[in-house]
Amino acid sequence: MNDRTNDQQLTIKRGNSGNSRAFSQLIIISAPLFFPVLLGPHLDNFMENAYQKSGNLFSHQHTWFIETQGKITGMLLGYAGDVKRNEGLPTGLLFFKHFIKYGFFQKIIFLLKSQNFFPKVKRDDFYISNFAVFPEYQNRGTGTCLLKFAESEALNNGYTSMVLDVEAENQRAIKLYQKNGYAMESTSPSLQLGKSHFQFIRMKKQLLR
């Protein structure tokens, strides 16, 4: 897979294990309510460790970064529907070990409930798990450039649509997706963790050659 650069000095590269800190920072931006509540004060540690490992849904294997003049400014984490199914169990085990280590036993039940919370992803869908741009680089076309790149890669590899789930309260992200042709398909039921309630919107875009 080749890196790509445009006239604005935006470069898109595959993730590697050395980008773990930037990945952790950006994935929190991608789900600003959900991950902090789920993983608590050790969120950074979990995400950096998972990113460095292979064979899980937060791995560097599934990540692209966009750089502006050589500085990481955004990230997209995505994979095919069959990858989501195949690596779901190893990812769940990483969560389980994290919860046991820090005594978050009540969150194990939440994790089990959430397994059937999101709609399924079809084999010929490409799933955008997490997508974010650092605030100081938003509204500059950086996110759109990264989305278009991922769509092109998905289409070239035979996928017919892009799907994602976004926090219902993350209106900035929802508007960006809508601007780029993503349509709302469904809204999840409310999922409760402690005093926090979460809802997600499933969005989809058909890919056309």
C-alpha cells in the first residue's frame, strides 16, 4: 500500500508500533464520552498497549495516520467485516484482562452486554471503527482527505460500502460524515454504564466505481 501526498503537504501513512502515543490521543478524541467511562484513568495505557499488538481491533495493522508537513494530525482505524468478526474475541480478552487488573469488575458485565449492541457489519463492508483529527487541524480538509483515502483503499480492495458507529452526541463528527455522503441508518438503544448512558448512530455510504 502506497503512501499518498497532495499539494497541501498532507501525507497518509500506515501505522506502526512507534505511533502509539498519537494513536491513544486521537482515539480519545474519536469517542470522547465512551472510552473514558469504559476504561477509566488507565485509558492511555490500554490503547497504547493494544495498538502495539497484532491481531486485535485496535492494532496498528488497521490504522492510517495523516500528517501535515510531517506532523501527525489525524487518524483512521478501520477494517473489513470479516476482520471485525475474527479479531473480536482477542480484543474482548484484552478488555477483560484490563478490567481484572484494575478491579473494574462491573465493567465486565457491560462489555458482555455491548457485544450485541451494535448492528452487524457485512463481509463486503469496510468498517470505520475510529476516526479523529486534532482540534487545531479541524476544518482544514484534513479529515475529508483521510476519509477519501480510506474509501479509495476500500473500493480498490473490493468493498462496496463504508459503515461506522458514532456517538449520538458527537454532532461535529456526524456533520462531517453527512457532508461526505454518509447517511444515518439507525440509532442504537441506550446502553448504561454506571450513571452514564450511551447511544450510537449507524451511518453508511455506498461506494461507486
